[in-house]
Amino acid sequence: MVQTSPDRPVLVVLCGASEQPPELSSALRGRLQLRITDAGGLAGSLEGASTLLLWDFFSAALREAWASAGSLRWVHVAAAGVDTLLFPELVSSDVVVTNAKGVFDHPIAEFVLAAILAHAKDLRTSWDHQQRQVWDHRETHLVAGTRALVVGTGSIGREIARLLRAVGVDVVGAGRTARGVDPDFERIVASDDLVDHVGEVDHLVLAAPLTPATHGLVNARVLASLPRRAHLINIARGPIVEEDALREALEAGRLAAASLDVFGTEPLPTSHPLWSTPRVSISAHMSGDVIGWRDTLARQFADNASRWLDGRPLLNVVDKELGFSTPAEATDPQETASKETR
């Protein structure tokens, strides 16, 4: 039997098998009973625990250990996306889920801007020529005055829009509902109508969460509606794009380029045809991972844990039905402690 203290709530931290746990302040550790575990030990560690930190943010281990999570009140995911976590039993429960909203906004926006600049200035060709000592004067494209459509109008999409606007790009957003007035976007169109709005797009940037509504959103019809000059950038989730349709569009020359940081299968298998598809730039799901990002994640969680221990509302509360955190974030998991959650 695992011993717990009613005065010190139990925090379980789920880490990868070879992963270092986060550094939490001595003050916070003094207010919590801390249990560090990997996926194999999660079920046993959850006994009597009220809080779970998914430091291994892609893990699906909670679903397997759910029968042991009867005392759980709050789960924090150290990532912006929560698509791998939201299984039906968790969604229907009173367990509060929070995420790392805000940590990755500016790093990802810089990554998107870098991808756009690298494509417009033809840096890949310059690098290839350098390796072969080829002097080839060329003209490149101006980024200012081009048009971007950012799919996803949450905090990441908005930071992308602000940074692109700073270099003169006209930016339209695509979200769940269309609206004409917005502080960050020229306007917002409905994602369901994406095929009707991509015809004049130079940069199609995917920054939406993976939900049933966005799975396969960029399909063959959307890709066929893009102009040949268009550059697709995906820093969201791989399954938002139909990868076979994207590969066919690139091979046929119907799309200028694609910068892909996420894929349907990760790591991308060495045999995957995207590795050799023309005009594709591949990165290893790293668009938001700048030096020090794990320290920032740890501080964010510690701040939220302090709020929870002090009885204040948590930040970055995820709407489990929608699959992402919304602006209305005032949920106190301690208020649900007397409710039946299973």
C-alpha cells in the first residue's frame, strides 16, 4: 500500500525511460509528495495521487493506467497539443487537463518565418551550389507583399501572424468560425471552407490542433486549389495533411514547396517517400524546441501547481471536448474533489 499524507498532495511525474525529470523548486517539492515514474510504473504510482504531470508528453500510458487513477483531479501536459491524451474516459470525467500553451508560440513563429525566408531566398540551392563550388547568380523572391493563410487562430497561430505581418506579409486566418474583424489577422475564414480561400495563397501555414475536425483537413481538393507558387508549412500535426496527396502534388509540380516539421508517423521512417520527394524540407518535430525550452516548461508547471495548491484557478485549461485550451481559463480542480469522476 502506497502511503500518502492528506497535507501534501501527491504529484506523479511521468517521464520517458531515459528522460530526466523536470527541476522543481524546493519550495514546491516541500508542498507535494513527488513520485517519478515511467510508463511501466504509472498505474502503481497513481494510487492516491491527485496530480499527474505528463513530462513524456506523447505518452498514451494514462489510458492503460486509468483504472488506478480514481483520485486524480488534474493532469498537466508539457506540450501545446493534447491529441494523444484525450481518450473517452478522461474526456467524460471531471479531471481537469491543462497544457503548455504559450511556451512554444514565439519559437514556432520564428521557425515558420525562417522556413518562408529560406524558400523565398532559395537558400537550399545556394547551399547545394556551395558544396559543388558553383557560382550561380540568381534572382530571389520578395517576402513583403506576399499572402499567408494561417490555419489555427490560437496563441501559436496569432504569434505567427504577428511576426509575418512585421515583415510585410498579408495574413488571413482560418478557424472554426469566420469573422471579419480581428486584431491579428486581416480576417478569419472558416476552416471548413478552406478550399474556397487558398487560391491566392503564397504560404499555407498549418498551426491548428489535431481534432476530428482538422484530421485530413488539407486534402487533395485543398492542395489542388493552391496556386503552383504556394509553399505549405506544417508545424501542427502530421495527420492534418493527407501526405500521399501532398507528395503527388509536389512530384507533379502543382506545388512549389513544403516545409514539414510533423508527420503521420514519427520518427519519419527511413523508407518513407517524403525523404526523396522534390522540394520538401524535413525537420524532426523541433519547431518549438529552442535551447532552454524544458526549463521554461518546468517553470510554467510550477507556477500552475502553486496556483492549484493556493486554491487559485488553473491557467491553460483544456476544453476536453474541443481538444485545446480556450481563452476562458478559470477551473479549480479542487472544487471537483467531492464529485464522482468515474
